[in-house]
Amino acid sequence: MSGENLPGRVYGSLLAARRWHPAEIAFWLLAVVVYFALPRQLLLLNEIAILALFALSLDLILGYAGIVSLGHAAFLGMGAYVAGLLALHVTADPLIGLVAASAASALLGLVTSPLVLKGNDLTRLMVTLGIGLLMLELANSLSFITGGADGLQGIVMGNLLGVFEFDLFGKTAYAYSLSVLFILFLIARRIVHSPFGLSLRAIRDNSLRATAAGVPRNGRLAAVYTLSAAYAGAAGALLAQTTSFVSLDVLDFHRSADVMLVLILGGPGWLYGGLVGSIAFKFLQDLIAGWTPQYWQFWIGLLLVLFVLGGREILHGGIKGLVARIPFLQRGRRP
Amino acid sequence: MTLLTILIDGLAYGMVLFVLASGLSVTLGLMNFVNLAHGAFAMVGGYVTVVLMQRYGVHFLWTLPAAFLTAAAAGYVLERTLYRPMYAKSHLDQVVFSIGLVFMAVAAMKYVMGSQQQIISLPEWLRGRFDVFGVSIGRYRFFVFVLCGLLALTLHFVFSRTRFGSRLRAAVDDARVARGLGIPVNGLFAITFAVGSGLAGFGGALGIELLGLDPTFPLKFMIYFLIVVTVGGTTTITGPFLAAMLLGVADVMGKYLIPQAGAFIIYALMVALLLLRPEGLFSRSRS
Amino acid sequence: MSAALQTTGLSKTFGGITASDDINFTLERGARHALIGPNGAGKTTFVNLLTGVLKPTAGTVTLNGKDITGLSREARVRRGMARTFQINQLFATMTPLEMIAAVTSERLGLGSRLFRSMTGERALIDETADILARFRLDDIMDETISTLPYGKQRQIEIAAAFAAKPSVLLLDEPAAGVPEAERKELLDTVAALPADVSVLLIEHDMDIVFRFATRITVLVNGRVLAEDAPDIVARDPAVRAAYLGEAGHG
């Protein structure tokens, strides 16, 4: 075996890890197809795309760097408020708002990153929860800027790229959110397969060995935390811009909890977890809410409990079994 | 409102927080389990009191043991059935699991009891205020202060002076070693979990008047329990007790003196404390 | 020419307890040097002082003639000091290829590149392949590390330290826990480490020490009790009294 060209084989393995799987291409094509196929569901699809981006943002830190967070809504909310305020007071251009919101959230991420570098999982859960609640209280207290409990109302967005008007059916909204999601996904995909991405997985797997291999743990984690915050900020901007409304709800604890649940449902650490999870989550929510609007939380809760108690193994096992029967999906990438 | 009155309000509030959170601190320390659903047991206790008083006219004092027992029974059953398989799983799974439980509890309680704030009418002798050296003290707050104070002393005694307590401390210190010494850690945990849940239920009942009660209670006060445990640590009773007192006083004072800041002070305080002691007081990190 | 690694007056106290006491130690270039001592002799503390996990109370550590006493762990790695751990510290969800590539890319200074593709890095690929071949990991390079047998994992532990291209390599009980059947392959790779790498072996197992080391330092109660060639150390009555009497069960 080892007689043959080993560098070539190493190259081949590294390439295989980042090559596009046919199922991935199918996934994104499907996301475009539903735009035409389900014109009545575009508002829901838009919500899914935004939640998916938010979950992707959490996946970057949780799935790839092992940072648990119960306060990720802080960055979503920051992005949403910045985008909303910008639209109200400065410019109605959505793209400028998007960039500004990401930048603001990234800054917040950078500033708060020292807090999540310290301690263990439990402390981190607590600190992130604390930061999330702190931001909520801050937004509540600064009601002269944020509108307090009434939120930011009367946001009117300009046309996307100066051409596409945001309509009531969510046509522009979904196209816009999906495009942003796709572009940011491409970037994330590139990053997780880069040497930087590999070093994050090293830290996640074994921080002691990573340090002993010369990986500057704190710097790398701060970098990915900031990046993740920027992604969450972009999701917040999309939320504010496509719904023309921002309220304290964007900072609420349930946002942080939901996004974690979404990611756990889809499975962290393979980029599609948040995407698949958000589809499942939103459809379930929609389904249950149509049947028992007030109590849908109960069923989501039950689902989660069953899921972590053993449902995950059954579900993922079932999917794996299914995948094994479809020749088209043979080059399986998930463990 | 004089400063002293606020101080006593804060202490009474802190006492309730301590009773609510003490069970969590022990379960967290013992099994290293993140139970974000702890507040659900408190809520159960609170609603037991509400139902018994409103529907069956039971005297307030008699509802307190009932609240304790109901929550303890719920804790015992859930520990045996749902919690136990979760111990070996990751913190993340535990968090998701317990958030799931909270969601279920909140929605179920909304369904059964409605989403309105619950009000109970306390017996005559617990209403109103009395003066001591010119300081006005709420009767109910004084009652809570004394009752919880006695409870805290009892817990401290059990924890530090009895055989049960020393076994529990050994198990909290290092469950593996304790198992090696023949201490039945699982049994200890079932009992502790039940008692801790019961205490939460008791605190929930006592707290209706001070903290309010509606189905979102487990979510609203989750952070408070976590602060008590994080700041107070898990190896003693005194730690969480002091933390609860600090939290209670700081929260009440903050809300009276700088109402526009809301709960901001509390969260900032927690983040600051965690920064100063980054390992929090869960310092027995097993990375 | 300066020594590969040197300590002068290195001391560490915890509270009132002295764990390392005025240790003067020299690891010559290309050395095969063993550090032995009974349990609690302060070997772990000494290694932690060398690698920067602990800061000394007094004394200095120099690596290739440069004072590194104040440097962080990562900085020491970048200057050429790598280590293995007594208990495997692996990137368990990765493949051997990925783990070696992770260490190598860090050494090549690529770790902070967010958008660089690994397949475009010739040096990374060649070096990774080189190390996989040297440690005979090429036929399992695409399997998940956590699923590999313990002996192979131990091999990866050493390969990962070696991938940092150290001038000084600290091996902390490299054969600990390795079953007899896989032991030979492991010791062979240790013996085959290039001569220009200076190796400090921290070991309990006297067979390995005498087979491998050309020089031995004996640490007892945080102090250097003896340092000499293996045959002289083996005859030293003080060493026998303090250590060899209870050796043999590592």
C-alpha cells in the first residue's frame, strides 16, 4: 500500500472531504425549486431560511469549536435592531443594513468573546445566558432608542438592489434570505474546510493537545465566536428587514433555546444540521400551531425530550438505513 | 421606604430564592447535571397551594407541606424514569432535555390553569406590616424570613452533621470515589433529587406572594436559580445561601433605587462575578 | 554550541510544598535521555515547568540557548519543543490524516488562514504524507481515530508530537498501557526517531529506559539525585535505595 504515491492519496483524501456531494447540490436546487413550486408558502420559507442562517451561525461555534451557548439571541437581536434602526433613521437600503448589522454583531461578539473563553461548559452556558438576558434588559431599558416593549414600528425597506420591491407574499423576502443564506453558507463551508477550520475542530476535540500542537486556543475561539456573531447579526437583519418589525422578542430566551434545539435536531458539526433542523422545526411548529396554536410548545418540548432520550439514535439510524438503499447518495459523509 | 425596610425585603426574597435553588445546587454538584427544569418543580408547588386554597379552601399553612410533597413526588418519579438515562449524556443533551421539560411544563400548566397571574389571599395574621424601632416590616416577609431561615439551618445541620450529609458531601466531592467506598450514590441522588424538588415546590408556594406565579415561572426564574448556584457553588449549603441573600438584596435594592435599570444590575453582577472567578464555583472541571 | 534544553535553579513551590527543588538539568543535542524517579518524585511538575503549563517560582528554562521561561505553551511549541502525554490526548473524531495535517498546518503557520484550501498547500500535503509513512499510519489514515486500537492511538500520539517538527521531544511514558503484541512496533518507531531530535523520555519501565537511553537523570523529592550513564546509575547505591528497589511495576 504505502509504496504508491502517498502525497497523492493525502491530497485525494483532503479533496474528498470538501468536494460537493450530489445530495448537497440537490438540497440547494430544491431550495430554489420551492420558490416556484410553493408560492403560498414563501413567508414560511423565508422564516425557515432565516432560522437556518441563525442555526448555521450557532453551528460554527457549537459544532465546530465546541462552544455551547444559551444566549445566541444577543447577536440576532443586535443585528435586528441595528438593521431596523438604520432603516428608520439612515438608509432604507437592505444590503447596507445587512452589512452594518453583521458588523455590529461581530463587534459585540468580539467584545464578549473573552467571557466565553474562560471556564467549562457549565460556566459558559451561564455566561452566555447572562449576556443574552443582559442584552434583553438593555434593549428594554433603552426604550427611547429601541421603542421598548412596543418595538420598532413603521420600518419601510427600500428595494433590494434598487429593483426588487419587498412584497406581501414574501417573494422578494425569500429570494433575498435564501441568497444571503447560500452565500454565507458557501463562505462557512470554505472556512470549515480550511486549516483554520481544522484547528477549530482540534480545539473542540482536545484543547490540551491542540495547545500542545501550538494552536493559540483563545485567539482561534475568539475569531470563530466573532464570525458566528456576524452570521447571527445577518440573520437578525434579514428578520428585521423582511418582517419590517423589530421587538424585544428577538432577544428573548426562547430564541436562543429554539436555535439550539434546531441545531440539535439536525445534528451539529456538518453545516447542514441547522438547515435541516430549521426545516423540521418550522414545519412541525406550523403543523402543531395549526392544530393547537396555544400549546405547540408542549409538543416541541416532548419531541426534544424523546429525541435526546434515544429518538435521535432511532431517527439518524433510520435515515442512515434509508440513505444506504439509495445508490445516488452512496458517498455518505456523516459518521 | 427606608433602606432597612428594603434590606429586609431583599433578605426575605433571598431566603425564598435559597429554598428554591438549594435543591438544584446539590443535584448539580452531585451528578454534574444541568437541570434547567428545576423551576418547573417550584411551579408545581406554587400551583398546589393555589388550587388547594382556591378550590378546596385549605388553610395556607397546610398547603405548604402539600406543595413540598407533591413536588417531591414528581421529582422522585421523573428522576427514576426520565432523568436517570440522561446522566451519562453530554451537558448539551442535558440542557436540551431539560429545556424540553420546561417547555412541556409551561404549556401544560397554561392548559390546565390558564396563563393569568395567580393570587392567593393570605391569612389575616400574615397581612400588613409592623414596626420595629421605626422600621416597617411586612408580616409575611418576616414570616418567610424566619421559616426559611430555620429551614436553611436544618439543611446546614443535615448536610454537615449527619451521616446522610457526610455521605452526600463525599458523593458531591467525587462520585466515583464515593461509589468505591460503598456509598449508594444512585439512591442518594434519588432521595436528594426528590427532596430538592420538594424544596423547590415549597419555595414556589411561599414565593407566590413575593415572586408571583404564572405558567412562565420556570423560564422567568431559571436565571435566578442558576445565579445562586453559579455564584454560591455546590459543595456547601452556606455558599448558595450567601449567594441567594446577595442576589435577593441586590435585586430588590436595584429595583427600588434604579427602577429603570430593571434586572440589568443582576445579570451584570453575575457576569462580573463569573469573570472574577471564571471557573465559577463549578471549579471541579472534568474537561 | 548550546544544549538543546537546559534548566538552571528551576524551583516550584505550591504553598509550603516544594515540588521542584533547584533543578539543574541539561539535555544535550541529539540526546536519548531518560528521566526516572518514584511516584511523587516531581517528574510531572518538572515536565509542566518545561512545557510552560506551570510557571516556576525561581530559575530559568532555555531552549537552544534562548530563555523561554516566560513563554506560553504555544510559543514553546513554535520554538521547537513538543511533547506526548501519559494519557493519550488525541483529536478523537478526526482521522489520523486530519490530526497530523492539523498539527502540520499549525507548524507551517497556516492555522489562522480562514479561506485557504488545504489541497492547495504542497508543503502541508508532503509533510503530512511523510509523517504518516514514518509512523506507519498510511494504511489507516482515513479511519476515525477513536475507532483504532490502543497501540495505534499511542503511535498517533507520538506522530502528532513529532509533526510539530520539534528539536526537543518529551515522551511521557510512551509505551504505557500498550498491549504486548503492539509494543514492539511502538518501541521501534521510538528508536527510529531521527538522530537530530533530542529526546527526553519520562519513564517508569526500566526495560525501556535501559534499552533506549544513553543518559539517565534520577529525580527524587523534586531534586536531582543522580545523573549519569545507565550502567553507572544502575549501580549507584543511593539510586537503588531510593528508586530501583521499588521499580519494575510501572
